[in-house]
Amino acid sequence: MGNLLFIVLGLVLLIAGGNWLLKSAVALSLRLYIPKIVIGMTVVSFATSAPELIVSIKAALDGFPDLSLGNVVGSNIANLGLVLAITVIMGSIDVRKSFYTTDWPVMIVASLVFCGFVYFDGILEQYEGIILVSFLFVFLVYLLRFQKTAVVDEMPEDDVPLPLYKIVLFLGVGGTALWGGSELLIDGAVGMASSFGVSDRVIGITIVSVGTSIPELAASVIAVLKKEKAISLGNLIGSNIFNLLAVLGITSIITPITVMDEGLLSSDIFWMLGISFLILPLVFFPKGLRLGWRDGLILLAFYGTFIYFTIK
């Protein structure tokens, strides 16, 4: 019971901390007159991925690399199989052309590069982390120069100039909440893994990954309820790209990540690749460049099957 409480409290702190960090980051960028397009691609993306990043770094440094890897791989599967599925079941979304020209190909390349790095030797080395972060940098530069329309400002109401003391306060409180939340989440997750006799990987790929995907799910559901189509497939794919290139890239630069549970290599990464490839035909069939409730049910069934086999 104590472990579950730690996990819930940890997730609450991570979500709140991420939100405060996002507010302060956007306000600071506005004060410094950084163009909105740059804020959307760098500051906002980084702040919304902060829970995954902090949890992965903390888990890897504390000697639980499978929690670190499981968190990212599981989050990428959950973003498409759970978050996107629930979103399109609640209301269909139109897919932009940038999906098949930029977003999807980059996500597939990032996924394949990551899988290639860990599959053969079971380690994500520091130099491989540098390659992943460099790839992200090139991708961001490409978006800024050639595809500015690919970025959607999901929460324009957050673009409010704040007084300096509030920016510092949100930054400090947000950072502290992220740190405290990651401590509680990892302690609870490791404790739960030991008490149920399952591996860190299973807890990481189920409970922890779904927990760190909650902000995306909340944003998606709110967007649908408000009849706003701001939450697009491109935003979730962007989150997956950021998880692979930034979260795992930065974590492995700080400390190499070694795979402890072979299930990650023999099963999980293939589920991640499978759902990533599945998105392409779903977008084009039966109606071109549109995702509806039937596609949502297929994705949800895929995610349910993945969870069933992982726990089994």
C-alpha cells in the first residue's frame, strides 16, 4: 500500500512540476522576446517531456536502468496505443500532410536508430547518446527553417507575461516538484516490483510509463471536450521523437544505460516499432488523412494485447 501511495504522490508532483516548469519557461521566453515558433519546438517540448527526462536520469543514476528504458519505450507505446486511441474514439482528427513528409519518417528513423544501438550489445553508450541528441538538433533546425507550420501552439492561453518573481517561483517550485516526484515514483516503483516479484522493466513499461504519459492524455481529452483539434497526431509523434532522442540521449550521455531484463530487447522494442508502423496504414485507410473511432479501437486493442503479454 505504501509503494502505491509513493507512486501516486510521485506522479502528482511530476505532473504539477511539469506544468509549473512549462508556465515559467514560456513566460521567460516571452520576456526574452524569443519567437513563438522557437518556444513551441524547444522550450515547450522540453518542459512537457521533463517528467520522463527526470525519472529516466534518476532511475539510471540509482542503478535501475530498466526503469529508465522501460519508461521511455512504454511511454512511446502508451502515447499511440492509449492517448491517441482515447482521443480519436472521443472525436475524429484530421491528419496534416506533415505527418507523412516529416513526423512519421523521423519517428521511425529515431526508433530504428535507438533499437539498433541497444539490440546488439544491450548498452546505450555515451557516444550513442551524443548521436541521438545531435539527430534531435538537426531535426529542430530543419523544422525551424523549412516547416514552421508543423508546430502547433497547443495552449495559447499559457502565453501570459508573468512578473519576474513569479517566473523564478514557478521555476524553483516546478524543479523541486519534479525532483521530489521522481524520488517518490522510483522508490514506489522499485518497492512494488520487489513485493510482486516482477522486474523493474515490467513496472517501468506499465505503471511508470502510463503515469508519465498522463499530461499528454489530459491535454488530449481537454482539447476534444473543448471541440479544439489542436491536439494532433503530429504533437504525439513529436513527443515520441523527443522521448527517444532527448530523454534517452541526455540520460545515456550522463551515464550509459545497460539493459538488465532481456524482455526489453526480445519483446518491448518490437511492440514499440509495431505500433509506430501501424499508424501509417490507419491514417490512410479507410479515409485518407483522417483517424476515427475504428482506428482508436484498433490501437486500444493493440495496447491491451501488449499489456497482457508484458504482465503475463
